[in-house]
Amino acid sequence: MNWLPHNSPLRRWLAIGTGVGIEIGTRDLRVVAARVRPGGARVLGSAVIERFRERPAAEWGAEYADFLKRLGVSHLAATVLLPRREVIVRVLALPGVPPKDLEAAISFQIDALHPYPEEEAAWTWARLDGTDSVVIAIARRETIAHYVSLLAEAGVKAAAFTVSAAAVYSALRLPGGRPAGAFLALHEDEEGIEAYGESPARPLFSAEFPAGWERVAAMAAAELRLEDGQGAVRLAELLPPPKTFPQDFDLAAAARCYAAALDGACPRLGLRLNLLPAEHRASASRLIYAPTVALLVLLAAAGIAMAAIRPIEDRRYMTALRAEIARLEPVALKAGELDRQVEAIRARTRSLDEFRRRTKADLDLLAELTRRLQPPTWVAQLEITRDAVNLAGEAEQAAGLLKVLDESPLLRNSEFTMPIARIGSAESFRIRCQREGGAQ
């Protein structure tokens, strides 16, 4: 998003950078490399890669790489203009919506702005400077994926997939661009005529028409609510005029690609409508290494300064450090003692909790035995440990007690610890059972 107002004097001094623009056409790729400085823009070079859709990607990718190499800008990642017919551009007015809620407000309305199924649409947005409106670019996900794959196969690094409206909007706000007030600009190519304009009624207008120049100008002027007599001009006439350019450079034909190059040269000053997924974006400037270099220089300077400190300063520092340690040591010891006391209290608390849980488990087991061993069976001795139960007593039929006890969810692996003995009309028994959840 454009973070600096277009009328700020600071924009001129921040307009520094070099960019490469690629315009994807029906048949050809157009490429422009431009350098921007506060004093104006310069076109470093331009090229047309013909019939790129019919040729192997590696072949025309090598042609593109040679073009960048000749200009000394091989490190740059391009700003790519998607074909206008494959992208939908919408301007949405959201008065009163706070910036933090814009994304949610747009998401709520996005399905009504395009004809694609929800899962097939990729979209991005940016707020127009000084207005309550946002511009939204929408394309099919398969279209984005196709161009990502095609450029990757050709070895072309891309920083952004954008639309001509965003590139033109950004370029017009660089030094030397756009007149004040409302205007309408047209750009004609083999696919038709693209109209771009701005006015109080429409902060941004972009559309492509197959009709003739006069008819397109009339329809676009009506959309922009332009005054009578305010005619359309060629887009090339409004863009920042290049101070230098190659002899074969045709600004009228390459106006949109030139705007994309200017937008790529100063990305932080432009309208960032980027449909390229973040994981596929490449960096476009060597300046990304500047913070690292600066930090290395500062680190080296700090190392030299530390090496130059006199030993007496080191001793003074160590003396002061020891004094501070001696002052804080009692506090640290007291804190350690408090930590140990807290841990001891926690251990006792855990023991009490465990004791309470054991008592409940033992009582539950005693109730279970009472329910399972119905009269005339009776228990003379009962011993409950953490993992086992030993019981002795008498029953009419002691052999069936093992099955009765094993059916309990609290007991398992019941066994007689001594042979069954008959005493009168009853049988005496001594059984050991393992508790569920106890030691194996």
C-alpha cells in the first residue's frame, strides 16, 4: 500500500531505484528496464520477446537473461503486468470503515465482484491515497499458477504480478508524472483500447474496450463525469517523461510496460496490488544487503573499539561488577531459598493430594468387593496394597470367586494362593488379585 501521500515533498527524494517491467501480451512479451532518481527517470533498455507462447521457455528465458545482463541488472526481479483481459479490476468505496477492518469488509463483498467460483478466485487489494476507496484485482488461481510455472521454467525472477491500472497509478505519482485534476488517458494495442482515468467521481477508472478511439473516449469520460470538452490523451503523454532512452524505444507502444518498470523501481511508493503468491516472490534490489553490510561494519568498529580499551578500564569494570555481585548475592540467595521452600510445599501438597486419591480408590475397591462377594460368602482377612488385594474367607463354592472378581473393572488376574479347603458345609479360600492401574 502507498504509505506516503502523493503530494508529500519527501516522495521526490525517496524516488530512487531501478526496476524491470514485463508486459504479457497475446503473442509477445515486452520488457522495459528503467532507473528512477529524484531528478527524473531514464530508460536503460527495452526489448520485445516475440512468440513466447510458441517457443520453449528455456529459449526465450535465455533471451531475457541476456537482455538484463547487457544492461547490468541481472539481479533485478521483474514487475509483471498480467493481460488485462485475464484480470478483473474493481474499485470499492468503503466510507467509515477503519483500516484494520478493511480486509474483513472486502472479504464480505468479494464474491459479488467476480464471476468465478469462490475457490478459483485469487484477489488482492490496496487503498487509494486520500480516499475511502480501495482498488481490488481478481484473477483465476489457475491463471496465476500458469504464469508462475511459465516464468519459473524460463528462469525469470518475478517480484510482483500486478495490473496496468496499479502500475499507471503508481507511475503517475513519481516525479514528473500526471497533471493535477481529473483526466482520461487511453492506450491502444492489438487487443483493443484500455482507458485509465481519475476524477472526483471515480478515484480510479480502468477498463478495456474493443471499440474505436472516439467511442471509448466518450464512454470513459461519461464514467468519470468529466466536463465537456475535456478530451482524452494518450497514456504516454502523462507518464514521467524519460530523460534518456535508447533510440529504438517507443514510449507510446511501451507505455504500460514502462509504468510497470517505474513501479518496480520504487515499490514502496506505489500502489501494491500483487497477485503473485508470497512464496514465489523474488527480491528486486541489492539494497536488501545494505542492512547486513551496515551491521558488519558496525560490528567491526565495535571490535576495534573493544580491542583498544586499556587494561585499567577492564579492571575498573571488573571491580564494579564484583561489587554489584556482592550487593545482589544475598538477594539471590534469599530468592533461591524461597524457591526451595515453595518447591517443598508443592511436594507436600502433591503428597496430600495423592493420599486423598489413594483413600478414595481404596474405599471404591472395598465397596466393589462388598458388592461382588454376596452372602453367605464372607471375608475374614483383607489386605489392600497399591497394586494388589489379598483376601481370605469362606464361601459355599470358592472356585467361582475368581471369575466374579475378574469381572470387576477394578481387579484382574485373580488366583488362589493356597488350595481350597472344605470346612463343614463351606470352603475356605485365600485369593490374590491385581488392581487395575497398579504395578505389573
